[in-house]
Amino acid sequence: MAAKSFKTLDDIGDVRGKRVLVREDLNVPMAGGVVTDDTRLRATLATVTELADKGAIVLVLAHFGRPKGVRDPELSLARIAEPYAQVLGRPVHFIDWDGAGQAVAALAPGDIAMLENTRFFEGEEKNSPKVIDRFAILGDFYVNDAFSAAHRAHASTEGLAHRLPAFAGRAMEAELDALEKALGNPDHPVAAVVGGAKVSTKLDVLTHLVGKVDHLIIGGGMANTFLAARGVNVGKSLCEHDLTATAEAIFDAADAAGCIVHLPYDVVVAKEFRANPPTRTVNVHEVAVDEMILDIGPAAIEALGDVLKNCRTLVWNGPLGAFETPPFDAATVALARTAAALTREGQLISVAGGGDTVAALNQAGVAGDFSFVSTAGGAFLEWMEGKQLPGVAALAR
């Protein structure tokens, strides 16, 4: 098997009695002092338990919220220590930055400790050498396991990798392997589903993808802008009419690259945007002036399913319709189920990412059937834009 372009825990050697600083993403949602979704906590299990079982002293670094360099008790990671211990099934020591050196020195091999919010330091987000020193003095090795924070060049996500021997954790490794299979060196034909409300937020993604994929499926509100660029009257649909020239440029780039752009030719429309209003399914050329397009129609979904059946790889970011509001989740759910079935049959490698996308796949009940689902929002989007992520680049061999 070819060597990876980054170092992993397989390269770290003997860690018994060594202090390993592990950057994780513990930025979980909380309500009334209770963690409401522990997905991110569970994602850290493989790395943290492997290191502890090998006798390392595991020091977990993470941020929580946006304290902007000021101590805020509401944003203290002390609140996460107990829920984290429950997920790990082992004790977690909590260490404040005051007296951190002594507290770390008192830990034994196999112990796991969580350090206070890295963003309580003003220099964390500025990648300040002083803050890097403050972190580095506590560890012998550095492991970055937080892909979702890898698009930020902060002291704990990028700076430390230049100060200590640096490795990717298991979650980071799985994410990078999946992304390599999806766009780095994929099996063709490759399809990309890009949805969402506005072209303006996904411009860089669309521009990058047309040179990388064979089929670009555009959904959500941004499909209306592309339809308008093709002379379709989209009624009172969400549409960035000022970006139709940009949409045309993307069509031209796709043509030049041999990428087929798929737009819906039948759509579900309503006169008001609310749950379960009266709807019509019409050809895109039959949208009335007082109607808005809120989902892709069944004929288009069937055709897109046929596209996926002829592909080997799928990258998905963003829903096809206004999926939070029934019945406008139908297209997203239907296509997600087709992709999931093809993945189960071994015909398709499917990689999806972004908050709305994960919610949509969960709604369809198929998140577990995709080859890989990334919970990273901004980092996944920047990767789809073809940008280099500082936290990943710092781990290169």
C-alpha cells in the first residue's frame, strides 16, 4: 500500500510515559448544561483510547465557543469533562491553564486529561508563538485529530505541528483518506451534488468542481440562478439574478472541461413558503409569476438516480430543496436513498459533508450507509473549493 502523504499514529513509535497533546473538536451543542449531541465526543474515541492504552499521558486540547481571548465561565471546557468521561468510559482529569505544568507532571501513563479552552488565550487564533510555547512545553508529541478546525491556522491546530513531532489522529486520518478517494484520486465517473440557497456562497466550490468531476448536479435555491441564466422565468423563487453571468461562466468552464451540468427540468412549486402548502409539480418553463420553486420534481430525481448508477464516486454538499420544510425534503431524501443503496451494493464511493447535508442524510435515514460522512462544515467546504487547509498541510511528511 502506498505511504500516506501525512504521518499517522502508526508512525509515532513508543509513547509509554510520553505526554501527547491531542487536538480534538469538542465544540458540542449544549442546553441547560447538558450535551445535546455527542457526535463530536464519540469521534475522538479511537485516537484518545489508543494512545491511553499504549501508556501515553493524553492531554486533550480543544476550543469551545468564541470567547475571543477572554476567560468566560460559560465557555469553560470544565462543563464538558464529565460528559466526555461518560462517552470515553474512563476518568478525565480537567486542567486549568494556571498551574497546568504541575498538574500534567502529576499524571500517570494511561491517564487522560482535558486542558481548558484554548481560545481563552488571545493569541490562539493569531497563531502566536507565545501561545504555541505555552502549549508545546506540556507535550512530547502533537496529534491533530480535528479536521473540522483544520482550515484555521491557529496555535493549537497549526502552530504546534511545527514545534513538536506531529501526527494525524485516527479521525483525521479517516477523513483525509475519504477525501482523497472522493476528489484527490477518485474512481471516475465522479458526480458532485451541490445544493444550498445561494450561488454566492458556493461559487468557489462550483468553479473548482467543474474541472474535477464528470457530472455536476446543482440543487437548492442556487439551481434557480442557473435556470434564470438559461432564460427560465423562475417566478418569485429565491434567485440571485445579479449572478446569472457568473452562472454562464460556470456553464462555459464545465463545457471546456467535459463536465455535464445537471439542472432540474421538473420542479415542485408553491405560492407560499410554509409546511405542507398547496403545491404543483411542473416543467421548469411553466412556473407562474407568483410561484416559487422549492424542490426538484420526480422526473428529474429519477434521471439523477440514473446518473449516479453510472458513476463510481459521489461527493455531496447541500440539500436539493428546502428540506427542513415538508414536503420539500422529498428530492433530497429520494436521491440520498438511491446513493445509499448503490453504496451498499459496492457500486459507489459516497462522501458527504456540511451541517445541512448531514441533517438531510439523517432525515433520509441513510447517513450510516454512505462511505463517509464528514461533520466538518467550513473545512469540508474549503476542501471542496480546492484550498489547502493549514492544519492538514502542517502534517505533511
